Amino acid sequence: MTSTIVSTDRLTKRYGHRLAVAEVDITVRSGEIYGFLGPNGAGKTTTLRMLLGLIAPTSGSATVLGYPPGAVATTGSIGALIEGPGFYPYLSGRDNLRVMARYRSLGADAVDSALERVDLSTRGADPFGSYSLGMKQRLGVACALLGDPRLLVLDEPSNGLDPAGMADMRTLLEDLAAQGQTVLLSSHLLGEVQETCDRVGVISGGRLLAEATVAELRGATSLLVRAEPAELARQVAVRTVGHDAVHATADGLRLLGGSDAAPALTEALVSAGARVHEIRQVERSLEEVFFEMTNAARPITERTPS
Amino acid sequence: MTALFASTRAELLRLTKWRVTWLLIAVWLTLNVTFVYVIPYLSYRTGGGGEITDGQSPESLLADMMPTTLAQSLTQGMPLFGGAIMLILGAITVGSGFGWGTWKTVFVQSASRSTAFLGTLVALAVVVVGTVVTTLAVDAGLSVLVAVTEAQPIDWPPATDLAAGVGSGILIFGMWTAAGVLLGTVARSPALAVGLGLVWAMALENLLAAAANLLGGLEPITDVLPGRTAGSLAGSFGGGGTPGVLTILGGGTAGLVLAAYLLAFVVISLTLIRRRDVV
């Protein structure tokens, strides 16, 4: 049985007239990587700040590890990187971690281990102010890892990382999940979320649009059929899989949930005299789902052309 | 208590590795030595009576540099430039954490906001006490050097006077540091906090006192403003005529008022830190 690590109940934050987060309900379960997905300004960071007790909600509530956000009983069990790393520029990376480790009464071994996990051991003696954006980001993740917390809250952890760094980050997240640590990850990098997250919450305009597994969000697979004449192909497809499952698109016909029908459909098309150019199984990417959802949630003038 | 100890250790690490901390202490010690020993000694050697030493006679100048006046030597520079330096220390220690985003990191790492912030205050208190004790040691060494050089007897002040001097020094520096902490917390920026603090300490208080003199009836208020109260506490050890050193309030009253300011600044800062959103 999986226990709930984070849950929110109509969590809301308002700044004056601006509604930053509106009645968000999310649930993060033990040992999962939960992706909090949304465009810039969607309310991801504000929600995470509320979960860490850095800002107070206007209304609604949340529990983190069974306590209200910021409770003394939980702070030692949470590691976080929120909206970019905040460190002392005059201290080295290692000394910055030593300062933060002291807050949790952790020793030098915890600092060394954290630096090693983010591949910063050889640059630990350099001043934080001289770090590249990617190195700063990795130090922020190292800080979050100090003491192996039960819950990691990472806000856009791949910001500023090069492709190799992003791959390393994915491996690190998977390792953490394999060790039983729970990760709440906010991102607008859809590929990263699709590859690493077990479940996803999609937020736009401060509102949670969906919460499901990645597979559930992407939905069932479909068949893409390109054959001529188009009208003949459509008629054959309707006879084979039913009217409701056939959609004409710019690429050809799309048959929802029709992957099992491929052999029969091919035979029917050929028998009917159609020229079959292509029949293949297609899956909607998380990116497609994301744009469908976020476009639908935005005013028509702001929508991304698809 | 364990969490507070951990926070204090963390803050001491970052304060002691910050060049700014040592620079401010060095500036204070330099100014203290310059105005308490170097200029008076040069004036004494050239016959005294100069404007910079307020026309003091050579005998008076020499007497003020002897070990027996150590409490006065220790505190006379504190109300004005010493206080301003400590205000800067408090303001940048707290204010820069908002600009660098370190408060949010610290608040996530520490047991609670209160323990994190109290750790900062205790670490600053350690710096203040260390600075006062170092100043005492430097002043004691120089006073002995002057006494030996000028073939004067080395008489130390009573231990109670010395303890009162050290306590007063800690109170004056502590109050100004806490004022800086409050300004850093309110402004959430080191530059604005330092600017506001220096305008208050170096100009505004004196302008308000001058206005009170002209208008009459406002002295009871202006007499207990932070800088003037600190000046009165320093003035209770002598050193009248030194800029910033006053004799408006008695030493006991000034000490109590300064302690009240210190407490108020700490409580207001802590309340703001606990209640406000950290963005």
C-alpha cells in the first residue's frame, strides 16, 4: 500500500487581484517521481513554495509528510531546490554545502557524498560566484540531497544543464526513486517529465488541469492510415473499426484504439482496390497532450498554433 | 536548543569566512586606534591645544590615554562611527540573504525560520562580543605602550569599571547591530538598509535633536533616540567633547533604554521573518 507524502486541498494563493494558484488538489505518493508540469507562470513554483512553508496560502491547506508545510517535525526530511539555487557567492561550493549541512547537524561526509552525486567534487573548492549556471544548478541539487531526505522538491532542476547534465539528472532521479525517495519535480521540459515521472499534474493559469500517470494522459495508441483514394479508404476504415473511431487528419486517417485492427484493415483496403501507402501505430506524445490541455485552458488569443 | 546551536554554528561559519566581516572589524579597530591613541598622542607630543583634540592640554591628553581610563577609551568611539560600522554589519548580514536567495535555502534546511534567524542573531552577538573584547585588548596594549613610553605608572581601573565598560560596549554595538538587522529585514536589501541606517545614525538624529532644541518640549523624546542614548552610555565613562559622546542621560538609564531598543529590534525582526512570505 502506498502512503501519501504530499496532499493539497483546494490550495490557493492570491497576490492582490492576481490569482497565482487556484484551488489546486494534488497527491504525491511515497516512492514516486511526480512531475508538476506547466508553462512559465503557471503557478508551479508558487505551489511548491507553499508546500515548503516559504509562503502562506491564501486559502486551502496542504500536508507534507503528514504535517502542515514548514512543520519542525518534517523539515529535516525534506530537501528542496526552489527557483534557482540561493548560495553565498563568496564561499566555495563545498563551504556553501558545509554551512547548509551544519543547519542539519550533518558532517563533512554528507557534503562530500552530495558533491560526488552531482559530479562537482573536483570543483568544490571554487567560489560559488565563479560557477556556470549548470554548476550552480547542480550545487542546488546537491544541497537538496544533503542527508538523504525522504522527500525531494526540485523546481526546474534541469535549468541550465547541458544535454549530458540533463541525462545525468534523469539517471539521478531514477536512482533516487529506486532507493525509495519521493521526488516532486516541477518542469516545463516535457521530454524530461515523460521519461522520468510516474505521475504528472498539469497546471496552467494557476489551475490543475489533470493529474494522472503519463500513460493515462497520453491515452490509447491509434493507427495512422495513408491510402488512396482517401474517400474509399475512409469508407473501408469506418466499416472495419466503426464510425466514431475514425478521424480524418492532415496526415491521413487516424483510427483510435485500432492497433489490433491493422491486419484486417490492410486486407480490406487492398480488397477494395485502395493503394495503401502506410499503416502504422502512433502514440500521442506528452507534448501533444500538454499543448492540447494548456491551449484549451487559455484565452483563444493566447493559444499556441498547432 | 540543538537546532539553535546548529544554526549558530552554520552562521558563524559563513560570517567568519566572509571578508566583509573582517574588513568592518579592521576598519573599526583602525578608527578606534587612530582617534583614541594616534591623534591624541601626536597632539600631546606637539604641545596639545589643537582643534582636533578639542583644545585639551597635554596633561589631559596623556591622562586620557593611560590604562586607568581604559573603559572610557573603549567606549568613546562606539556611539558614532563604531555604531555605524556595526549597523552596516547587521544590515548586510541579513539584507544580502534576500538578494542572494540564501534565506529560502536556509529556511528549507533549518528546523524552523525562528531557529535559523536566532542562529544569525547569536552568531552576530558572538562577533560583537569578540570585537569589543579585541578592542579592549588593543586599547589596553596601546595604553601600556604610551604609559611606558612616557614613563607613567601603569594603574588599571577597578575590575567593576572595566566590566561595566565592556558591558556597555557590547550593549552599544549590540543595539546598532540589531538596528541594522531590523533595517535589513524590513528593506530586504543590503544597500537600502545601509543607506537608511547611516542617514539616521549620522544625520537625522542630530537634525531631530536640533529641531527639538528650537521648538522646545520635544527633548524628552529626542534625548532617548538610539544614537543619543548610546552616546549617553559612553559618556557615563567620561570622554565629553568626543563627537557622539553625550551626558544627557545617566549611565543606568541609558543602559536600560538601549537594552529596550535592542530587545524591540530583535522581536520586530523575528516577527517579520516568521510572518512574511519568502519569495
